[in-house]
Amino acid sequence: MGFVSFGFLGFLAAAVALFHLSPRAGWRRGVLALANLGFLATWVHTPHDALAMGGFVLGSFGLIRLSQRVGWRTLLVASLAALIGGLVWVKRYKLALAVLPADFFEPRLQLIGISYMTFKAVHVLVDAHQRQLAAVSLASYANYQLGFFSLVAGPMQPYPDFRAWWDRIEEPLASREGALRALSRVLHGLLQIGILAALAHGLWQQAIDGALLPEPRGAAALRLTTIFYAYPAYVYFNFSGYCDVVIGAAALLGMRHQENFDRPYLARNMVDFWDRWHISLTHFIRDYVFMTSYKAWAERWPRTARQGGYALLFGALLLAGIWHGSTWNFVIFGAIHGAGVAATRIWGDALRSLFGREGARRYDRDPWIRRAAVLATFHYACFSFLFFEPGFRPALERLAAIAAKVF
Amino acid sequence: MSEVRERLQEVFRDVFDDDDLVLADEMNADSIERWDSLEHVNLIIATEREFAIRFATREISLLKEADQNVGSFIRMIESKLGSNGG
């Protein structure tokens, strides 16, 4: 069931109505669990997929509980390897075939939301292992993983936030204003997806449709420009609109989700971009990938900590790129972002080293430098989205054909 | 100034290479220049060494959140020192 559909709106209205009509917390939890299962059923098409989904939730829950109880580091490492290996298998990563047999990914499973579910499981597993969570219950964990708001494409809510809401689950929506705000957020998201994202996608589709046909240089330049700007616009409007729907729908049940976007195309540099784009993913990558690995590096090899930090920044964003999809173009997308983030940090360090703290401060505050940096960052991000579209070879062939006509 | 605050201030001065830095409870990553993810980890490592404590991943992450500040940092250190019997 897609988010921009009358079916979803009807489903949401029914779930919210039943939730509010339920007189007790236990009933509300039951309504939410049924809604989650009902929504999931529209995405799971075979008994194998249903079993695998159940197996993932129960299996990861078992590992979490065991890890929480015994606290063995070996168990944590093995569990993380199993979760990441499972993700690679289900998503059939093309790059893994360089070292694995061709039939490794058989039988095929379709598990909706597996990328998000894996990261959520890693987060709960690590925090549970480090004794940072109270006992994780199966009901709260299963509903955290399968929550219909964020099952398909996030955002990734921290488990403690979900658990706090699940445990109290009091009478939601104390005010009419709160309900109206939540509804208007849902509507805003739907309009953004239905109008702005659709418009940008239409422009992009139109531009790529005739990419291989002969045409004058000016027309080809216009086509290239349209592709360059329309696809990033589509991705932003579509995903941030979806997040508006998720945040608004969750608020109708009294659940608070963190904001996932903050005007990313106004970022000053690529570090700033990731502080504004898909914020929940950035936080996960920052906390569980970058900061964890950099801390280990800096403790073990303090003399090369700075260079290690640059390399790990690159690696963290490379991983974020690869996480988005299983084909090679997402490796390139991640490498572009990794290079951008590492370069931002290297540039900042170089400025301080060359001009001192005061000089670097003046550089940061100069309004013209800021405007130029925002413009450059925006175009760097747009360039990266040339590699975001699923289907790498056709995209590359189209771009090569248009570029040959222009240049 | 409490002993923890005084020692933490020295850690901050060392990590951010600023001998004039004076810690206040309300200071956070936005108000201290260069307090990004990389320096945050350097700060955590230096703090762990100074106070002989360890931070979990979630605690390191929490201390970087917008609603956290130097005051929360000091409270977390004091709580760890208390539970260590230190």
C-alpha cells in the first residue's frame, strides 16, 4: 500500500479512529499492532517472505535479549555480522558477487524495509549489549520494527523514544490544535509528493525519454540541465513529503518523530548537507559507524588519528551510499559524498592551519564566501544524484549520449 | 568551580586548542567552534582518560544532541564517578 493513495488515507483514518476510541492502553497497543500487521500484509506477497520477516524480527530479538543478558563481545560481533550478512543477501548486493558465487543470493526474498530494519536492529543490539536499555520486550520491539509509519522508508526513530511512547501510550492528542497540525502535516506531505515531486519527476522523465535521439546542441544542453536539476528536486520533494506524512500520521497517535530534513540544498558544505538531509540516517551512521570506528582508531593509533578520521569520514558516507541500493551506482554516490565530507573537514583544518583561528573565523563569517559555498555544495549534491537513480548503465549511456551532443 | 568542571575545562582547552576557553553549563556543540563529530570523539577519548571512565555508544551520541550541553556532560561524568565509587 503506497502512501499517496486513498487506500492509505482510509487505512490511516481507521487506525487513528480505533486508537482514539480504545479506552485502555492495552487496547491501543493492540490496535497499533493490528494496524502494523495489516499494513505489512499489503507488502508481503509470499509465505516465504512472511516467514522470513517473522524470522528476522524474532531472530534479531533473540540476539538482542541474549546479548543483553550475557554481554559477550564475541556474540555481539557475530550478531552484527549475521545482521549485515542478512542484509547483503536479501538485497542481493552486486558488489558482493565479486567474491561470492553467482547463485549465492538464491532463493530470493522480498523483505520490505529490510535496510531500515537492519540498522534499527544494530542500534538496539549495540545499546542492549552496552547495558544502555531496560529489558527489551518482544511486543515493543516487534512494533518498533514493523511500525506502519516508518516501515517502508524510515525515518529511523531511536528505540528508547519509541519505547517511552509505547510504555505510556496515554490519551494522545490533548488538543484540537495538535490534531489539526498533524493533519495539515500529512496533507502538506501528500501535496508535496503529488504535485511538486510528480512535476519534477515528469520533467526528468521527459528529459531522459528523448536522450538518445539526435537534436541540436542547445536542445541537448537544456535536456542535460533539466536532468541535472529535476532529479535532485524529485528526490527531495518525494522523500521529505513522505517524511511529512510519516511525522504527521505518527503525531495523530501522539508519537513524536524527529525531523528528517532541514532545507538541505541550502547547506554550506557536505558535512552541513548531511546534517540537514535524511537526518535520522546521518545520526545512525555518525553514532554507530563513524564515531565508533574513529574512537577505536584514535585509541589504537593516536598519531594517525587525524588522517584516520578523514578516511573514516569517507568510509562512513560510502557506506551510507551503498546502504541506499544494491547496484554500483550507489557505490559511486557514496564515494562522491564521502569525498565531499572528507574534503570539507580537510579544508577546514587547512584553513585553520594556514590562517589561524581568527582567519578561519573571518572566512566562515564572510557572507560572499558563504553564498558561493552554498551554491557549490548545491551543485555538488545535484551531481551526486546523477548516480542515485536505480539502473546504472542506462543512466550512464544517456548522460554520455547527451554530453556528446553538447560538447 | 567544582573539581570535575575544572578538570573538564582543561580537557576542553586541550582538545579545542584554546587556552581562554571557560566552560559554562549552557555551552554546547553549537557554541564551541569546531565541536563536530570528529572533535566530539577526541573530546570523549580525552575525558575518558582524564577521569578513568568509559562512555557507551549511546551516551557518546546523546552528548552530541542539540538539547545536551556542558552541564549534561558534567552530570554524566559525576554520575559515572559516583557509580565507580570515585
